[in-house]
Amino acid sequence: MLILGVDTSCDDTGVGVVELRPDGSVAVRANRVWSQAVHAAYGGVMPELASREHVERIDRVMQDALQEAGITVSELGAVAATSGPGLVGALLVGLMYGKGLAQALDIPFYATHHLEGHIYAAASEEALSAPYLALVVSGGHTHLFDVPQDGQYVLVGATRDDAAGEAFDKVARLAGLGYPGGPAVSEAAKRGDPKAVAFRVPLAGQSGYDFSFSGLKTAALLAHRAGAKPEDLAASFQAVAVKSLVQTSVRAAHDLGRQTLVVSGGVAANAALREAFGRTGLRVVFPGRGLNTDNGAMIALAGAAAIRAGRAPHGLSDGAEAYAPLARA
Ligand code: ATP
Ligand code: FE
């Protein structure tokens, strides 16, 4: 079965096609993302502009995805679209596009949680089956979920302030490294000394599994004012951020007896983070290329998992939700 996935939760218009084979395996057949450049001038995402751009672009992105997959629209067997969390006006564009398409083709529609999409992005590489631990590190989330059964999420830890990606973005901005921040910090860090600035691992010694990045951001600002080189600041910040994410996740995995850890979301593209998680001895699964930051294929992969699990499709009257926790602590 061919599943179309649509994500318009923020400022990327993403459409992907995933094939769900009779044996339950999946393959990403297409993944097209239009990243909106219009927001750069404002230094942040302007919700109204994001919605308008999605409306203007979505059909083009969809046609490109179908072409990449080498299929026509009539070959689709199901549609999945993000219903939350995200910017409501932006979400509504993809949601209504997906619903309209499903209705016109008379095929099932699956409203999909954005974070479940980020987690299932890793299914592009290896079959995901519970139990496992999932760390979502993105622009808006740093959430650690225990997944005792497929489709069941227990929040075991989260950031108390800034998300990891947000911290990368802010450190990049204060050090004048440009935008987007994550890749800029990662690039500058290659030329810097990770020991140049002595950052302390946040919440060291805690018994829980929370994260905190706002103190690091302030410490980075002070180091910047004290004359730290941008490359050294980037390398030192990246090293402590990665250490914090790895230490806490590994401790949780040991305490909960989980051998598999899924690490996904935009920050999972970070090479230093991938290397550090690779040394933990756990089975660590990352999303494939182009599937870390927001995209439509990850939503189709989550849709494929719902279909494989025999979950009922959603009605066409379900709405978009700005705030939609995947699980509560
Ligand atoms: P959310 O999913 O929480 O709503 P989002 O969808 O905006 O947030 P993503 O698209 O998953 O977030 O990820 C974007 C974030 O990932 C940005 O903060 C960006 O700086 C960060 N990021 C991207 N590439 C890298 C990298 N190589 N290293 C570190 N961070 C990165
Ligand atoms: Fe996201």
C-alpha cells in the first residue's frame, strides 16, 4: 500500500510517500520539503506568513513527491497528515489538504501526532518495535518517552525550559554564526576546542530524567562577552549539550531496562551527537537522511505503523491542535 504523508506544522511544507509492504516492512519512496525562506528577515517564524506559504506551495510539493515516487495520485491507498502540535493556521492547511484528498480518492485518512512522526522517522532505517526508549530532540521539544508497547508513550523526562534545538539556535545567534543555528554550530565546532569554555552539565546528579538548556545559553552569553572565540564557544556548547542528552538517556535506558533507543528530531542530524550515542553500547536508531527535521515521509511512516497495528482511521471532522501532548508524565 502507498501512503501519502503531509506535514505543515511549522515553516516547512513536507509531503512524502511511503510503501507499506504485505510483510509489514516499509520503504520511503519520496520525501519532498519546501523550507520557507520568508521568515529569515524576521528572525523567527511568522504564523500568518507560514499558513499562506503552505497554501501556495503544497500542491507543487505534492506533485513533486508523486513524481519522485513514480506514481499517480490514484495509486495511493491512505493519507496521513499532522494534526498537532504546531501552529494551528499552518497545521490546518496540510490537514485539510490531506482530508480533501482522502475524501476525493475514497481512501482512509489518519490524523497524525507530529512527535509520533519524528519517532517513526527512524523506521526508515530499522523496523521499530516496542519496547524502546525514544528521545525527541527538535526545535520545540526535548522529550524522553518510554514506549512499552507500540503506540503507547510514557513521558519519563523533558526539558524544564528551552528545547535542545532552540538552544543551538540561540547560541548560534549570540555567537554570530548565522541561521539555521544547529548546522551552523555543528560546522563551527569542527574548528573549535570543546574544552575551551568550561560548561557544567545541567541537572547533574538529579535522580529523574529531565533536561535544561537555558542556563547553558546564559553561560554561553557570558563566555561570549568575556571574549570566547565563536568556534570554541560552538565546540564547547555542543560537547556539553550532547553529554547531557547522552548521559540522561543512557541512565534512563539502564534504569528502565531498555536496550533500544530511538533518537530523532532536527538535533538528531548532529554528527557529534550521533557519534556519542554510537559509543553507548545501546542499540541506537536514528532517522535516515533528510528525515531528522520536519518532513512528510515521517508522517507517512507513522501512518504506516497505525495501519499495520490495525488502528481505525480518523473521521474527517477531527480538528488541528496547537497543544497536543503525546503522553503525560
Ligand atoms: P518541533 O518538532 O519540536 O515542533 P521543529 O519541527 O521546529 O520543532 P525540527 O524541524 O525537528 O524542529 O528541528 C529543527 C531544529 O533542529 C532547529 O532548532 C535546528 O537548529 C536543529 N538542528 C538541525 N540540524 C542540526 C544539527 N546538525 N545540529 C544541531 N541541531 C540541529
Ligand atoms: Fe518537528
